[in-house]
Amino acid sequence: MRSTTALTTCLALVGLCALSSTVRAEPPALTAQDYVDIEQLYATYVRVTDMGGGGDGSDYAALFTPDGEFEQSGRINRGPDALKRMIAGFHAGLKKNGWSSRHTYAGLMITPTPEGARGSVYALIFNVTTRPPFVDHSGVYEDTLVKTADGWRFKKRIFKPSGAFEPGLPLGAF
């Protein structure tokens, strides 16, 4: 009897271990406030990117974690100093070329992850200096987001330009 009980207990423990290894841990749920705060992060990003923020790029860099990075076309800018230089260079290029940009987003998807959240959003970047304004380029941002003591921040932001997009293509050409 004792060996049957021991065998049954042992089999039950093995079964529980097997079951627990096949059950995936669900990422923690985001609250409604988390979604609002993440959307505000995206809205602030486009304003600071287009309008220049504090002038030295500090407002832009503050949207990222201290080790945060932005990647585009294989170039990675990591940390506050690199992010400030990058956005200052972007603004200098706009000024040199005599035009203003407006980043617009559509189709924001926010997915909870164990570390925080993943964001993905379509982007259209307009040249608003011309009349009429036109889409200069487009792409998709793929983001890793984390909640910090200062709120939600970008840990990693990757911009993937649309390869087939060319301004002025005739309707239906792509």
C-alpha cells in the first residue's frame, strides 16, 4: 500500500511538472492608463521630432530610457548623447533644406510583453513647406517600450522605411 501511494504521489508530481512546463506565462496586462500613457508617448515623440523641443535634443532623448536606442537603415544611436546629436542633425538638415516635417501615425498596435510592451505603428512623414504638402517618405516603427519611474519610454525604436514608396508615383503604380 505504501509503495502504491508513493508511486501515485511521484506520478502526480511528474505530471504537474510536465503541465507547468507547457503552460506559458502570460505577460502582465496593461491598464487603460498604460494605453493612454503609451499613446501620449507616441504623440509627444512626433511633436518633439517635428518642432524641435528644447533645441538641444534633450526633450527627444528624454523619451527614451538612459540606454535607449534608435535604429534606421542599420545606423544605431544609443544613449542620450547620441540621440541628441541625431535629432539635432535631423533638425539642421530640415533647416538647411528649407522645409518642415510632420510625422503622422496610423494603426498603432500595443502588445503587452513580460518586460513592458511592444509597439508598432505606420508612419507617414510629410513635407509641409510645399503647397500642397506631400508625403516625403513612409515606414513602420517597431518599438520596445518599458515603464520607468518617469513613465513609459522607448527602450528600442527601429524605423523601417517603406522600400516601394516613391513620392509622386502614379496611382496604382506600386
